[in-house]
Amino acid sequence: MRNAMSIDVEDWFHPEALRQHVQREDWDRLEPRAGRVVDELLRMLDAARVRATFFVLGWVAEREPDLVPRLVRAGHEVASHGYAHRMITQQTPEEFAADLRRSLAVLRSQSGTAVRGYRAPSFSVVRDTLWALDILLGEGIEYDSSIFPVRHDRYGMPGAARTPGLVQAPSGRQIVEFPMSTAQAGPLRIPVSGGGYFRLLPYWFTRRGLRSINEREGMPFTFYLHPWEIDAAQPRVQVKWLSRFRHYTNLSKCEGRLRRLLTEFRFTTMRKVLRARGLLSC
């Protein structure tokens, strides 16, 4: 079974964990590292013969204009991660629409292809922001991968479907949703999609959860990672202990774990997984 490999392309200073300490006006003077780390990921994926979906932040694409063309030349799918990495919960519908349109304009121009997928910063499609799905549909987005069916202090939609399928927007229209993957352990949903969970939890734990999704439930999963998560040499920001724990723990181990994961599971782009399940037509 092929699963979806996805990379959320943002730079080391974009994550929400650093938000209070790195202001938007600081970004232009900080060292960009995303492009060079993405090149390392491209070599890694090519060696494993894996094609992935790259959810690219529009700001990064604008600052490194050859990044998206490199992804396309290598055969990967380009999708949107928004423009300025603002959680939808912090935006009005008008602000979100403007952010989305700006990202799509950059990505479509640089890729020369249709951009049909979207993932919100910090998985911020939650019950209070389902209105964003209508805006996505209005801008030609065919699938979303922003809903995390867990309880979390920043995001999450407990009780949401765990499997890829159609989700109804407030207008009544439907969009394809590929939720972030969780393993089911009795009544508990355990996040095993990647990212911080991949770094913080033991590798065997993640592998067992992902195998149970494939083998016991017969479902594909989606895995995600940020380029900065394999960049142990990134600059360090003095932040509170919880943000420090979430952002910096096990950065030095993540690349090795990812290489191992690529040998133990089969992966392709998110779009191809959804097509195989009959949720997308092309």
C-alpha cells in the first residue's frame, strides 16, 4: 500500500513555537535555510525512489524563486501552505482569502502547473474555521490536509473522520480531506503522522502505529515533516521550555529516522493516494 509523503516547506523561524520571539518584520534579515535543506530531502527521496507532496509557504517560494521549479523538475507535487504562515484561527475570512490567493499566485506562476492541494499552518482548520473550506473551494483547491482528528492546545478536531474522504463545508459544498493520521488504541487516537510526534516519540512507536493503519485497518496514512526538522545546525532562539521542547528535541535524530522510514513503508504523492482511492479524478 502506498502512503502519502508530505513536506511542509517553511523556514526555521516560521513555526508557531517561535512566534512570540521572532516577529514577522524580522524574517527578511534572518538566514534562509529552507532551500538547502529541501535539496537534501530531494536527494534522500530520489535515493528511495519516492515522490512527495511539498506544501510550500508562499513567502519561502518568493524569497527562493528557484525552489518550486526544482521540485517540479524532480517530479514532486507542489501544494500550498499559505503565504505568511498565519494560523487560520488568527485571521478573518477576508485575510485568509488574501493570504491563500497570494500563495497560489506565486506557486502557480513558478511551477507552471495547477496547484490543487492545501495544508493550513499548524493544522488550523478546526470547527470554528470550517468557513475556510468554502474559500479553498472558491480558489480551485480540490483537497485539503489540515484537519487533525485529535485534541491539542493549538489545533485539532476530536471526533473528525480519520480516513480520507469528503468533508462538507458550511455552504453545503464538499471538499476532499486527507486528515492527519492517527493510530487507534481502544478509545484513544494517537497522532503518528510525523513532525514533532516523529521526533519526540520513539521510532518503534511511530512505526507500530503506522503499520497498524496499513495492516490492521487497510488504510493509507499521510506522513509529514518540515525541512527544519532535519536541520540540527539551525540557529537557536531563546524560548520558553515548552516551545523549546517541542521545537528542538531530537533534531539530530530526525534525518536518520526519516531515512529508515523510507525503507520500511511505500510512499507517493498525496494526489496519487487520493486518486487511487477514487477521491480525485486526475
